[in-house]
Amino acid sequence: MEQRRISSGSVLDKLPPLSTKYPWFIAQNLKGKQVDDYIDHQIFYTIHSPQFHYRCQIPELLGRQIRACFHGWMILSNHPMWFLWNPLTSKLIHLPPLRNTPEDIYECCLSSPPDDPSSMFLLTTENRPTITFCRLDRKRNKLRWTEMSYAKQLRSITNEDEDGFLGNMTCCDGKVYALPSGLDTVIEVEIVVKEKEVVIRLRPFLELPCFSVTKFSFTKGSFDMIDFLKGSCRDLFFVSVVLEVDTCKILDVYLFKLDMTRKIWEEMEDLKEAVFFLHLAGDQPIYYSPEIATELGGYVHILDEMGKILYSYDVKNRTLSLSSTSSLLHSNDVSSWALLECRLKDDQADFKQEKKDKEEEMVVKVVAEDDDKLNSTLVKSHLFNIPFHMLGKIMEHSVSVEYMKFRATCKSCHLAAPPIQWSNKALLTRLKTYSLLSPWLMVLNIQRGTITFTDPMFGDKYYMRIPKELIGYSQIYCSKYGWLLMHKESVHMVFFNPFTSDIKELPRAQVLQSCCFSAPPTSPGCMVLGFTSRGQCHIHFVGQEAIWRSLGITIDIDQYSFPFPTLHGQDLYALCNEGGLDVFRRHGEVNYSWEHGIAKPPTSSCGSSTQYILAKCDKHLLLVIMGKFGESVEVFKFNDFGREWEKIDCLGKHTIYICDAACVCVESKTPQMENNVYFPRLHPDNGKIVFYSLETCRYHTSNDQNVEESLGDLFRTTQHWDPHSWIEPSWS
């Protein structure tokens, strides 16, 4: 079916002609004022093609909020009325008025399609431990509501004296499930329908999956998890979103599917053609669409609590992109959101034929762009025409990037280029003299066991295996001198050089929130400094005793945390919570004194939600301040004498590289990279690394020696969720 765009002045009174290629979202304006001669309207839109959007005034939806979707039916409400509407047949079922108070916020579930004699519509609320239900049997002369208490049953399951509550009701394979408050167990809501009565029993079904949250150690405060349970046909899913409490920043998403036969939760690494949509507002359900166009599937779309920002999480590639809902909808007047779950039959034949054509299409892959192809035996190249011993001779004259790219080309090349023996002094000398234009963006794909390196200027990529010794080390504290300081469970720490594969273990430490180190761990003067979440400072001398020493400085946890600690000379500089600058002055090997607030944060145009990043550039300290969504980037230099920050509009020949684990400032080796700030973000259209130009005050990407594309902020750009960092290649 050909997709048409309806102009903003056209208003439809029925379901618009939607293509099954896209996941379609519905935004409702239930509290709107007079706009374009209509008050109550709906907007059907897709984030993948924002130009296709439809303004509608569908009679069945006027004044009624979409509360959920089950079995192809939309659940609608307008206090005290509830309705069931089938968008494809336009059939509308009116339920009797529900005599409740407007303060009752309900979650709902439809156990089976309304034409099923045992179909039940159920409501729960956090205000009282009851289930309110309505039988939808068409043989009944009159529909009516019944309220039943489950308090006693749930207390017997939880072994708690206080009442708990059920939420996240969903249906799967003819059964209803829910999540109880304060208990990590799925509850089966067993419904026994007899001729004149209904019996509801609660049964413990299965414990929720266990997983370890690894990213919270870098947050300023505590973290929270919002759980969602979703059933679809015979599948049951569990989604958990990890949030930073103070900022509501999404730290991670965990997605599991239940193996019904073995009763085991399996973590999902790829959604394929399916998508999830969930709203972080407390009374909103989770939506699921099992099949759309292949290239558009695989996402968990998360709408923030205020309905302003849409986060799109790519499950397979573990990347996240942000979109502004106002730009997607071309409107700010939205009060409710939903995802269209019903299958659009009109377009199914075309979609299935297109999908079949793609599957039958023969594709010849020459260049391995993705790390999945590392194991592929299907990649063909003309290198097979070269004798094997000649391939080996070629590699004797290759170094660094070329060597690793060659190994990743195919199996023959992989065999012809054995792992580098770093004890080979001649080879090491050749590697040290190899010149690189910039640091690389390195991403650790823990699930696939690979490391990806990307050249920010040319976009070239190459891959290597994660050493088995690093299994479990899922976070990066700091990146410097070509080495990574990594940890697992916050207490086990190692140095890792991905270019030489060297690994140096550190003694067990306290749970550290942030760290930095003074020199390569191969240097006799290398020391590691770190802060705990309680504000204590610890130090370890790598080449000396296998212990950590406390500096005897304790900072109030409620006031201070120190991201991006930076060694400058003999002293350690760090930013406190509000962007003020503190310094820890060294007076001997382990004697430090703490000076708080030696400089206040400078006045910035970035607004209230700002990010502060500290960096060292030659003999100067730099402070980068940027808006929450990259709408503004400013750079300041610290004046040691006046103890104040001075704004600078030009970095000269230097370039800054920013990520969570590093802020690197180096002298550029090519004019095209000068006076730029690089971010670990990918452009939404060309997939290249994005940088901010202090000259143009906009975001761009590089195409070889040319600058292209232009963005005003970081919306729609993609960020990595796997551990990543900028790293300067080092072979020592």
C-alpha cells in the first residue's frame, strides 16, 4: 500500500491508511485548547518517517484516553466510563459506569477477545488490594462490575502483614499474570468462570530473572528500576528500566523472554522484527508489536515521564538514540500516548511479499562492516588468488590498523596474520613509530566478546577479541596513555592495553565511584587515585606494595561526588556536584590536603540541566559545559592566578574527545580536526562519529578530508551503551 502524507490542515474521521512497514504511535490531545478549529484530536505518527503523520478526529476516540491494547482491541476510558474498541472493525463495546473516585488510577487487562464466552475485563489500583472485573459474555442480559479483595491471598504468598498490590496485569496463552509490589515473583491470576459466579485465585508462578546492574557505580546518587510485564499470544516478556534517581537518566534496559517449557527466563539479545513501547509515567502500560519491517524492528522505545523525550534502544547493537516528541509530532499539545498493536490487514500481503523478496535476494558482501561478520566464512575477496605464503610476506610490512584489518578480512587472512608477539623488539619499534591522526573510539561488546575501534575522521573500523581474562569486567573507569582502567563489581580492577593485550591486575579495592591514574602502569611512577561513594579518597602505587592507602580525607556524601578527577602536575583536581572546582594538593608521597571551592562554576548559557567535564590540555585545565541534549557546548580555561574560569572560543590546534570514561585533549595532526569537540555519538543518517565545531557552533561529521552534515543538537544521534572510551593507541 502506497504511504501518503496527510497535510496538517486535513483531519480524518477514521483510521488513516497506515503502512505495516512502520510501528505507529498515537498521541492524544485530551486537554487541548482550540487549535485549527478542533479541540480533541489524535496524531498517528512514526519516528522512522516523521513526514508521515496524520491528524484525526476519530469519533470513538474523542474525549477518551487510550489505556491499553489487548487482542487487537483498544481499551478506552473517560471517567466513569470504560470502552473496548476494535480499530479494524470499528466495533465499540460500552461498559457500565464504574462507580469510583477520579483519584483511582487503574491498570487494566482483557483476558481474551470479547467474543470468548470466558472473556473478562479486569482493573487493579494501588489504592486498595482489590480486582474489579466485568464479564463480557454476550449471553448476559446486562454487564455489571464486581469488586473482589485479594488481600488475604497475597499476604499468604508474600508472608507480609501489610497489604500488597497487584500491577502490570497482562495475558499470555489464555492466562492472566501480574507483578505484586515488593515481591520479585510473577503471580498467576487464575480466573474460574461458572454460570453465575467467578472465582479468582492468586498463585505464585515464577521468580523474576536475576541480573546485575553494573552502571550505577558511576551515578551521583542511587538508582531505581521500573519493571514491566507483557504477554503476547504465547510469549511472556519482562522488561526492567534502570534509572538514576536524581536525574531520571536511563542507565540500562534489561529484556527477558520466558521459555514456557522449561520455565526459565532468557535474556534477549535481538528483538528482530518486534518493538516495545513503554511510558515511564506510573499509570501507563507497555505495548508490543511483534512484526514490522525488518530494518525498523529490534527497538525498545521509552517515553520519559513528562512525554517530552523518546528514547529508542536498539537491543541487538546496544545503542540508544533520543528524539524530541515535539519535533516528531510538530505539536506540543499532547497528553496521552499509545502504540497501535492491532495488525493492519490491508497492507499485510504487500509487506509479506516485500519481505519474501528481500529474503530471496542474493547479496554479495565484500567489506565486513559489522562485528558479526568476524566469524563469517561467506566473505569472498580476490585475496584468495594470492598464494598463502605471499599473504604472510605482505603482513610483515603491515602495522597497527592495517594488520588488524587484514586479519579480520577472511579466514585465510586470519591464518596468514598470526597474533602479534609483542616480545618481538623489531616489530615493537616499528609500531611505536607508526603515526596516527587521532584517538580512536573503542567499544567493548561484552555479549559478542569483541572490541571495535573506529577512526573518528575516516570512519574506518577494525575488530579484535576480548581476552578471556577480561570476562566480567564490564565497566571502564578511565582511559589514558593507551591503557584502560577497568573493574567488575567495583572492587576488582585491572589495567588493560588492547593494542598489546597486556593485563595488569590491581589489588582488591573499596567500592570506588571514580578513578584516574598518573602514568602508564608500566611506568615505575604510576599511581591510581579513586573516590568512594562516601567521599573517601584512596591511592595505590602500582609498582610498589599491593595495597590501597587512604588519604585520610573524608567528604560528606550528601554534598560531594567527583567525576572526571584530573591530575595536573602534582595535584589532583576534581569537580564537585554543582560544577565547583576542588583540589587535593600533594605534600609528599601520601600526604594530601583538600581545598574546596577554589573556583565557582562559570556562568553558562546551557541552562539548568548542564553537564560539566574536566580535562587537561598541555599546562592548562579546561572545563567543557554542555546542555543536557547538546544544544550548547562551551569551553573554559582555568586562570590559576585569578582562580576563575575564562571562556575561550578557539582551541587553536587542539581537539577535545569526550565520553563517560575519558576527556582527552590533544594537538591535532590534521587541520580538519582542529578546534573541534568529538563525542561518542553517531549521525542518524550516515552513521559517522559526530563532532562539535567551536567555529560554526554546530555538529558535523567527517567524510575523508571533508566536513559534511550539520545538526543543531544531539537529538536523533546514536550513543553506545556498551562500555566505550576514547583511547590513544600505545604499544608500550
